[in-house]
Amino acid sequence: MKYKFIIYLSAILISNKLTSQNIDKALIGSWVKLSATFQNGDDLPLDHPVRQNYVRFDFNKKGNAYKTTNPLDKGYMFKYQANGNNLKIGFINYMIKRLSSDTLVLVEEGRNGFDNSAIMYSLTRESLYQKKMPLLEELLIVRDSDTLYIENEKIRARFEKDESFHEYLRKGIPEYSNVVSSDNFFMATFIVDQNGKIDSIKIHKSLNKSFDKQFIKAVNSSSGYWEPAQLNGRNVNILHTETFTFITNPNFEKQYYNYKNGVIEMQKGNYDNAIKLFNITLSSNPNDIDALYQRGICYYKIGMGDKACVDWLKIRALKSKRADDILIELCK
């Protein structure tokens, strides 16, 4: 029995040594949070952001790590160093409690070090996380027999540059510095196709012509940096939504979220739901040209052309040419 124990102990030491030597290789890839607790196993408070939010860590061979709470964005880049069970990402220290082919358990150092109040993340490979997620019908758009997926946690295209796509765009839009202090928001969609190419850029909520033009140019310039979304091992087309928000006023925040959700409902063909959401936006700002334009389209789609024309005529009365083409075509 004593002999067996010595062999078993030796095996543990060898295993730990190998794990320490290959820690960088084992970390490479994307890891998504399954749960988060205090290190002693106690639950985080219900309103704790780490408990509520999606969290993903990405590690690459260049020694870069990314942490994000947005499933559709790469997040911020930090350099990382691993030394045995010690992991440093940027200025934050972590302790690796477990690392296998499909499981990563990290403890994030707190104010008092790695005591019981430190937060412990239990993570799994993103591919396994995505595989277990159901494919919801409302994430599908079928147009002319082609299937387009609304980008989500299960199906996402990957932007293969060191920085996040959002940061890449920000650097490519000089006009950004002129609008950053305003209560406003911008929203656009585009398709990343099966070959990772950009298609069908559409601006839903404009800031100004200069910003719009620079945004389109920056998005088009990214066309060679996308890894296509995959579903069941095959490349698929996805619809990506990109927003820039500059919000300081709670009332404006209400306009933003309802408008954004209204556009998403429109894309799914849920025009009645979209109208309700645009109504909330317009209750805060009756002269929101983009909301009037989109609500008009929804009215037209459900056979209420008269109401659609009223919305588009109001846009003209606000001295905007946004709806002029559609007025000539549909409101004769």
C-alpha cells in the first residue's frame, strides 16, 4: 500500500510539472463563464454584475488576452503572463485552480488578495458553450430561400485583428471625436457572409452624413479580417448590429433601447411589436426622424399605408429629406 501511494504521489507531481510547462498552450482559445461565485463557494449577490453578465476570456499565441462582457465583441486587449498556477492579465492577478481541455477555473485577486471574498470564475470552451445553446427560430431571417442568422452568442463571426472591432471602427471614424459628448446614438447593420466578406451595410440611426460616410468606409475596410460564423461545422451568413452610444440622460437611454429593440423586431418581421417599441421612443422624442421613418415602414408592411404616409410626411415637415424617395413611391 505504501508503494502504491508513492507511485500515485509521483504521478501527481509529474502531472503538475507538465501542466506548468504547457500552461500557455492549454489556455489558448475562447472561454465563456458558466458561473461565478466567491472563492469559498458562496453565491454572489443577485445584482452583482459578474453574476448577471456574460463573460468571455480569449487567449492567443501572441501573448494577448481579451476580456469582454459583450458576446459579439472581442473586448479589450491585455498582455498576459502565465507562471505555473499564477496568471497575470494586464494589471490583474488570477490564480488558476483548474485547467483541462474543456474546463478553466480562475480566481480573480480582490482587495485582500486571494481570500474567500475573491471572485472565482468557472469557464468552459466557447465551442462547447455554443453547442449546448438552442438555436432559436427568432434568430433566423429567410430571404429568397437564403438563410441569414441574426448574430448571437451561439453564432458569431470573429474579427481577427488584435483590437476589438468596435475599437477598430472608432479609430477609423475621425468624426467620432466631434459627437462623443452628445446625447445621441448610432445604429447600423451589415452582413458578414460565408466567406468573411462584408455585404449590405444599412444605417438605421444616423448621427450625421460625415459620421455615416466614415463608418461605411471603415466597415468596408474590415472585409479581409473576419472569420465567418459557423453552425454545425459549416460557414453561414450572419447579420451583425453595430452601435455607438453617447448617453448621459436617463430619458435618452429609454429612447435608445426601445429604438434598438424596435429595429431588431423589424428584422424578424414582428412589425406590431416594433411599432410598440418605436411608440415608446417617440413618446420621449416625437421628432425622432429615424423612429418615424422605421415606424412608417412597419405600418406599411401591415397594410396601414395611410399611417405610414403620415409618419413620412412629418419627416418632411421637420425639414429632412430622409423620406422623400419613399413618399414619391408609396404616398402618391
